[in-house]
Amino acid sequence: MHVYDRACLLVEAHVRVKYWDKTPSWIGTDPADLERPYVEFSVPTEDDLQLSLNPEQTRRLAAALLHAADVAIRGDAPQ
């Protein structure tokens, strides 16, 4: 999907389901909820934003984005 960066230029954001394919000796070296399939959200900009989210975090972010979109459409966002 396309989003605007800080300079108001369109950049392509990516949302992917990922899984860390680790050798057995590396299992347990990262948060357990990221060692299962997780969601990666990335925007290739000069800051290279990349978020790794477990499924629950992904759902909460999606709900927050939907709520913010509804507020923006209604036009009653706080100034």
C-alpha cells in the first residue's frame, strides 16, 4: 500500500506475515511471541521503519487505525 513519508512523498509500505526460521540452538533468543508467525510492517524511507508485531499487537494496531480513520472522516479530531 502507498503512504506518505515526512516529505509528503508517496512510498510503498509492506505488510507481511513472517516466520523466523531458526536453528534449534537459536530458539528462545527472541520474544516467544515473535518466534511463531508474526506480522512485519515496513516502510522503506530514510528512517527505514520496520515493526514486528505479534498477532494481538497487529489486531490492536488495526483497531486503532480504523478508529482514527473514522474520527478523521467525521472531522471531529482534536486540534
